[in-house]
Amino acid sequence: MLTLDKLISTEGRNLVFIPFEPEQTVGMTLVWKKYQPQTKAAEKFVEAFGAYVRGQQ
């Protein structure tokens, strides 16, 4: 399985995260349909994600 670090908790599971050496990086984009109604959970996620990204710059 290939995944991103800290995407899921491996605590208490028979899983381990082993990073690539040398480190591999990728760009990511978050997209959604324009004018598509969103659930409250989706709205909160987009708000929190935006705040996180703005804090990283």
C-alpha cells in the first residue's frame, strides 16, 4: 500500500509507515464542483484546510 504519512493512524494496527529514501514529494490540489451544495462537514473541512495552507506559506 502506498500512502501519505499521517493520513491514517497506524496505532494498534498491523501497519507501519516506511518513508522513501531519498524523500519523494508531490504537489496536491483540492478541487470541487463550482456552485455544488456542500454539507456542513465539507464546508468546515474546506475552511480548516484553507486556514492550514495559509499558515504554511
